[in-house]
Amino acid sequence: MIDFQQAAAKRNNWGYVDFYHPMTEINLREQAKDSTFSLTPNDRVHPDNDGHLVMAYLF
């Protein structure tokens, strides 16, 4: 999905911000310390308030 989105953005001259890779890295790092940690706790896809804060920082 990420590759598709990035290709579509390039093909259509749209801006593209990769949230997936840095947020996954944060999740994995923090889950090594606390297995219940998640920036997407409700459905493992959509971020909660903490996840949105990380996205704003990355943006």
C-alpha cells in the first residue's frame, strides 16, 4: 500500500509524506520496552492522539 501511494503521488505530482516507516520504527522500539505500547491502539491502523502528535512532528 505504501509503495502504491508513493507511486501515485509521484505520477500525479502530489506531495507525499511517509508516516508509515518512522511510526513503525517508533512502535517497534517502544514495544520492545512495553508490549502494550502503540500509536495506533484502537485498530492497529488509525493513530490515536499520541499518534497524531507524532505525525504532526514528522510533518
